[in-house]
Amino acid sequence: MMPEAHFAFSLIIWNLLHRIGIASDYLSLFIVLGIGVGIDIDVIFVKPHRISFLHYPLTWIIVGLIFSFLSVEYTYMIIASSLGHFILDSIDWSVYWLAPFSMRNFGLKIQEKNSKLDPHSDKLVDFIKEYYKDMRMILIEMTLLIMVLMICII
Ligand SMILES: [Zn+2]
């Protein structure tokens, strides 16, 4: 998914955490948005970027557990925001949910099934162009944006 989808979904996650009393300040908002959107920073360094350790759910479970020494709220925020990222990434393509133990990818692969692009060799800009030509992706993004607006209003 694209950054705006991750941003919207992270805002939804933060709002839900906030409502149950876990995320209560601007730092928590920064953490949830930073992780939820920032995981894709690996696109700069690794090709295909979803094989990097930043896209391993286990990485964020470990990070969350490490931060539990400061506060268990950090653990919830880190794990919830990263899992939110991976859930969205599992819709368009797939995620290596069991990495590094297994490099089998799981997901709905809505785009991956019909894509002729190769994550090992094709350019990021080609993936972006393909993404925005797919009305299903646009529909999912619009749904997320509407959900964020509704949650912010309520
Ligand atoms: Zn991602």
C-alpha cells in the first residue's frame, strides 16, 4: 500500500488505542504514525523492500518487547502500528509473516496476482503507476480516508 493508506490506517489504530486509554499524548501519535508509515523506508535500501527485516513482524514484536521496559503502552503501540502496516501490505501484495523462519509470503495479493512487474528488477515508479491504475486500490484508499474522517468527527 501507499503511504497515505498507511497514514490513514495508522490514524485509525492510534484513535482506537487512544479510546481504550493506551495512546494518550502527541508522542504516542508520533510513534504510531512513524512506525505505521515509516516501515516502508526500506524501499530506499532493499529491493524488493518487503524482504527487509523492517517488514518482518517478528522485528516489531521484539522492538515492542524491548520498549516494554519503559512502558507496556509502547509495546501495544509498536506492535499494533506495525501489524496494521503488515495487514495493509497483505492486501495488495504479500508479507513474509513468518520471516526469518520461513520466507513464504502470505496475503490477498490483489495486485500481485495480475502484475507483470518484478519486485527484484522493476522500478518503484512503475509499481506506483500500476497501483494508481487499479480501481480496487483506489477504492480501498478512499474507504480508509472516509473511515479516518468519520472517526475524527465522532
Ligand atoms: Zn510496507
